[in-house]
Amino acid sequence: MIEIRGLSKSFAGRGRGRAGVKALEDVNLTIDDDEFLTVLGPSGCGKTTLLRCIAGLVSWDEGEILIDGKPVRGPGPERAMVFQSIALMPWASVVRNVTFGLELRGVSRSEAEPRARELIELVGLSGFEAAMPFELSGGMQQRVGLARALAVEPQVLLMDEPFGALDEQTRRLLQEELLQIWEHRRTTVVFITHSMEEAVLLGDRVVLMSARPGKIEEIVPVPMPRPRSDHLDTVEGSADMHRITTQLWTRLRSWQVDVGKARKTPVAS
Amino acid sequence: MSSAADAQPLASRGGRRDAGRPFVSRLLDSKLFLRLLTLGIVAAIWQWYAVTVGGLLIPTFDGTVVAFFELFIDPEFWEAVWVSNQSMIIGFTVTVILGIPLGLFMGRYRPAEAFTDVYINILLVTPMAAIIPLIIMAIGFGLNARVLLVVLFAVPMVMVNCRAGVRQVDPTLIEMAQSFGATERSIWWRILLPGAMPAVMTGIRIGLSRSLTAMIVIELLLIAVGLGGLIINYRGAFNAEGLYAVVVFVIIEALLLITVARWVERRLVPWAHEGALSHD
């Protein structure tokens, strides 16, 4: 279980006299074991910052993050991250990229390799073990990124807009496969996205964040049954899906209007 | 056949698909043939110019070729080759040993850069000829002076490239490593060094050619020994063939060394040439 309590973080302003940016303000969130939680919000709402805090990659100003009761002080072996920019080492083959996390944790190559090959098969890349990243398409590269994260057998999978840079068809395929994998080997997933459909399609709950300062506005439960991976298209056409997406969009749009008003006010005065 | 090629796009690369084309059209496409052809044209123009226009100071092409092979049985020439290359080899070695770690370090730690940046810039912009008298006054005409000048001339390029190499490593790769719990040491070995490798190799290659330039320039300008000294002697004796032959030798040595450096680079950092490979 992940507990986030009163988390706040500001980035220092650049130059003299410039105010800092409040990236996160009083974020409170509890994530259950094996839950698939999606975090949705406009760009600049601090959703990636929140994920990086959970990953232990950045520090924060106030509050605490507990994983199974233990406070987060930095990266830990129970968490693994999947990056939007994929972050594969261009000089290493697919296998070497997948064994990277294991090798860092002291697993020998001879032990890490069979495990890596299993995961490469799981993400559907059998036959590409020796390929170099630049020989793979974006979707295939992100499969490697997923396999690398799964290889360390994390309890918590942190995914930062992992399919954001992919084209529509590839994205749908990977969503299906991610769900399939998650349905078979349950882990907690925190999945950042800026796509409403993706957030609803994948998540058990959708955390809706607003920008400046970044804070949680609403947590929307997604009561659609699992497993969904075998009929994702039906899920997408369902009434529930439509209702929740509409609900999310209403909220998101109301902030857009607010922002527009806020911009106009100083001009009028 | 075609399905096998699809499955392993890289394995089939370099396959001869032009087999069966007429010999002449294949010959015209071959790089070696074109190079030999341009060489032949240049030699013909040279020969024509030397015979019709040239006098004492412009040797003929065939005279130069003869002089070139005569050099090979001249012990004085080999002595000069040894003397010159001594300063280049020692200087280049020192450059690599000193320049690479310093450059890499500067790339990662900003304070180190603030400390050394100004000196690197001075070395990069100062014309080398201006430093030579200064060094000679300080430490004399010996091998030390020549080595020092080679290092001063080559080391900034190596450092600048290594620094850029570390800088250009994708920061999300470092973050990725940190997310898996990498220590600063593992980040160096597993991310920064391999990531900087292509730029380091480029730095080594440029450093090598700068070492070679420095070696000759110093001998021509102030310390008349080695190949530079030989060039000066032949000029004084109006031995145009000999002078041209020595210059040709220097060019060939430079080309050979750069070719070796490129070959090593391609072996060590094949992923840096991905662009060339993926467009077939």
C-alpha cells in the first residue's frame, strides 16, 4: 500500500524576484495493493512530479510518502519505472537493456539473462533479443522498457505517460497487452496519462489533477469489470466509459474556462 | 530468401546485389577506381605543368616518385621519421591519458569546468606559432619542448570533445539508472562512459591529427629536427624532389593514422553509426 500524505513541492523560481512554481500542493492519496491507478491532468499539473516523488527521484518540501509503512527516501527495489522517453541504452542490445536493472542489483549475467528472455517473450519480442534499440519501432522500444521494469519484479510499477509518444494503433495494442500482463501478474500500477480514454480504459480509479498549483481535484472510481484486456473495444463503447469520460471532460473543460478568465482579468483592471 | 532478409534486416547488409551487372558499370561505381582515377588525373596535370612550366623548384611527378622510393633506403630519413614521431607518440599518449579523464570529469561537475574553462579557451584560440618561442625559452630545444607543444596543441580538442560527450548523454538515461538504484560509480561505468564514447573517439581522432600537425609545425618553425628539419634542409639545397617526397610521406602517414583511428572508432562504437546503417 502506498500512502501519500500532505505532499507539497515547489520549484525555485529562476532569477531574482521570481516566485517559485508550486508543483504539488497538499496531495493526499492512498493506493491499494495491486490497484491500477491512473493519474490524469492537463500538462503542468505536476502529475509527472508526483510520480517522480513516489519513485524517489526527486525530493519534496512537505509531507511524506509511505510504501507498506516505510517512508520513501530514494529509489527502492520494490519500485520500477517506465519512462515516456523510453530511455533505452542505445549501445546495448535488447537483452542487455532488460537485464540492466537486475545487474545493478547484483544479479549475475548468467542468472539475469534467462529471466530477461522470459520477459522479452512476455512482451512479445521473441526473436529480437540481440537487436539494437535503433532497429526497433517506438512501440517495440517501449515493450523493452516495460520488460526492463518487470524484470526486477517490482511491487509497484510507475509509468510516466509510457504510450504518449506512440501512434494510435500501437498505443491500443500496448494498452491491451499491458492489461493482459497486469491481469496475470498483479502489481500496483501508477499510470500517468493525459488521455481521458486511456485513464478510464486502464484504471480502477482515475485521479484527476489540476494545474498551478498541482493538486488532486477528484478521484473518480471506474466500476467497469475486470478482466478488460480481451474485450477492450467493447469496454471503450460501453455506457460506463461514456459516462465517466464525459464527467472527466466536464471537469477538465471548466478549468480551461477558468484559466481563460484568469488571463483576462488583469487586462480589464 | 526475401523473408529471411526481412526477419534479420541487419544480417543481410552488405550483400552483393550488383552481381551480374556488366563489369564496366560496376567498375565505374567502385570507390577505389574513382580514387585511382582522380589520382591519375592529378598526376598527369602535375607532370604536364612541371615539364612545360616548372623549373628548378617544381619537380616532375615521376621524379618525385623516384625520390620517394630513394628515401626508403636512406638511413638519415628513417632517423628523421623516428625523431619526429617520438615527440608525436609521447605527446599524443600524454594527451589521451590526461585529456580524456579531465574532459569527462569537467562534463559532469560544473565547478571543475569553471576552474579549467578559461585555460582551455586560451589554448583553443591562441595561434600555436605564438606559444612556441615562449616554450622554447622556458624549457629549451629538447624533446621535452616538442612533447609539451604537441600536448598543448592536442589536449584541448580531446578535453572539449570528452566534455561534450558526457554532456550530451540523455539525462533520462541517468534518471533511469537512478530509478533502479544505481550509484554514482555505476552511473559512470554503465551510462556516462558508454554514452560519451562516440564523442571521446572523435576527440581522440582530432587529437591525433592535431598531434601530427603540431609535430611538423614545431620542426618547421623553430626546432629544425626530424621530418620538418629534413624539409628545411632540402629546401636549402634546392632538392625539390626530396622535399616533395618528404611532404608526400607526411601526408601518407597522416592518412594512415586517421584511417586506423576511424577503424578503431567504428569497432568500438558501432551504435554511433546507426544513421548510416539504417538507411539502406
